Amino acid sequence: MLGLVRPMIASISRRTPLGFKQLTHDKLRLLVALSGIAFADVLMFMQLGFQRALFDSNTRLHRSLDADIVLLNPQTQNLISLVDFPRRRIYQAIDVPGVAAADAIYGTITTWKNPETRDDKALIVFGINPDRDLFAIDGIRREKYRLKVPGNALFDRQAKGQYGQTIAAIDGGQAVATEVNDRTVQVVGLFEVGASFAADGSLVMSERTFLESFPRHKPGSIGLGAIHVEPGADPAFVAAQLNQHLPDDTIALTLEEFVAFEEQYWAENTAIGFVFRLGTIMGFIVGMVIVYQVLATDVNDHLPEYATFKAMGYTDRYLLGVVFEEALILACIGFIPGVVFSSWMYAITKAATNLPIAMTLLRAVQVLILTLIMCCVSGAIATQRLRSADPADIF
């Protein structure tokens, strides 16, 4: 037994981490532990990545609005389920001090026929005034003059689906005819936004073309109002004034509040938001169980040595520190393949779906902290038996 302890003492004297020595003593067990931690990290990375992609993809249009304040019906739950409110609220909003301009936006989600496959796809469609810049999107600002021709529309080149020939034709200056809500439209220009979890893409047309494409839609009812405040005015203060001035069928949100409003819907009111949170928790639990099994087995295998350390005067605090040292080493080394593999998976997912998913420093730090907590909790549980180690166990 002393022959086993002496090498451990020698390692301490050479200032080599004892926990590292114990981990590398059994290469196969170390490999299994690192694989388990990397797997748990990949689970957490993918769930957090998909959750962020859920929020970002469903708020890209919100963030692209060229507005300081957004008006909407309080019964609206999210952008794809807009509940209309009276258009005259736009004119009433102009009377509020601090409001520089107010514009109406028609909006709905509908189906259109893919010009190449003739399959029905879900798109978000907006009807705007072509003389106004209502979206901070280069393609829309550059091509909006084309919308003055009735029946013309602009299409999202980042929409999900097979649109290679369509995009090439439009880039070449040709108009592409297709159907929106069983009405023929001519796609004459392109812009870039991208798909979301709610729709495959988006389409922008003039107010006139929108009302012709959706004849059941009342001209006096709109989905959104875009408000610009005067230079130097506080959007939050002006929004509060609007909420006091306008009837209860309309609420005013700053653009930041409008984005947060959409994120809250997907996080709290949909099953998909819950699934991503649950997946992150499950990844954490899986990793914790794997690390616990490795550390508990290691403690059990070296229990006589730990008991001998106690007999030589080493405290429980020192021995517990060795186990926590192993946990931290596992966390740091196992994190590396996890972040590398997850970055590769992000790239594949983005290429296949056009969803805004990519590795970020914030998410990497977030998962690293979760990994450290995961391993430390496992170490704390695994040390329970170590506390009972007795020198008599060596005999």
C-alpha cells in the first residue's frame, strides 16, 4: 500500500496536480469522461443555439423596422398573428407631442406558390407606402419604387426553399410571376431577411397590391403603425404619451419593447420554447451524471490511498480539493471538443436552414460556466464517501 502512496507523494513534491495524475492513470476512463462531458456540452450548445435562433429569426423583421415606436392591437400575440386596429389611430398619433411622422403597415401570413416547385409555402406579407422608408433593409429601400406598379412585389432571397432559378431570373432583370393568396403577383426585386420558425420568408408589396391580393382585408384596418419621434425626443416617454392619448384598441411599444414582446411570446407561450429550455437542462443533467460516475469510481478505487493520506496527517479539505481539482480539469478539457464540434454543427444547420445560428463568445462562456458548475456539483456528490475514509480501511 505504501508503494502506491509514495508515487502520489512524489507527484506532490514535483508540484504536478495530483488530480491530473489520477485522471491520466486510467486513460480509457478519462476518455469516456471527456466524451461524456463533450456530449453534454454539445447538447447544451445546440439547445441554446436553437433557442437563440428561434428568438433572432422571429425578430429580424422587428429589428429591421425603421421606426422608434410601433403601434399594434393589444390582442396581438406575435407578428404572424396580427390583430388589426383602426387606421385612423395613425392620424391621431400625429397629434401627440414628440411624434414626427406616423405610417401604416398592413401585414398578414399567407401561402404563396413557389415559382419553381409550385409548392405552397408560408410567407409573411407586408403592404407599405412605397414613398416611405419603413424598413431599414437595403433591398427594400433600393427597389421600393417598383412597388408603385400594381401587382409588383419584392421577395426575400434568403427564404427557405428552392429558389435558385427564381433569384437568378430576378437578378437578371426579369419579373417572375407567381400566386399569393390565389392572386397573381409579379416578383420584381429582392431583399434579404431570412426564414424563421414561423414562416419560410417574407414578401413586401404596396398597400394597393396588398388590398387587391387580400380583398377581404378592410382598407381601414392595419396591422402595425410605425412612429418616428422628433429629434431629441425620448421614445419611451412618447410611447407613454401615446398610450394615454390613444383608445384601448391600440398600444404603443418602443422598438426594443416590440422585439422583447415577440421573444417573450416564443419563450413562454409556445411549446418550442419550453422544449429548448428542457433540452438544455437535460444536457446539464446528463453531463452531471457522467462526471459523477467517473469521479465516484475514482474515489472508490483510491479509497485506501485516501485513508492512508488521512493517517499521514492530510485533512479532509485537502483530499476534497483533489476531487474538485479532477472535476475542474475534466470540465476544462472536455469543453474544448464540445465547443469545436458545436461550431461545426452550427455551420451545417445555418447552411441547411438559413437560420441565424452561430457560435458566440457569450454562449461559449455561458456553457463553460454551466460545465464548471456541472462538474463541481458532481464532485461534491462524489466526495461523500471520501469523508468517511478511515485509515483502518487500508488493512
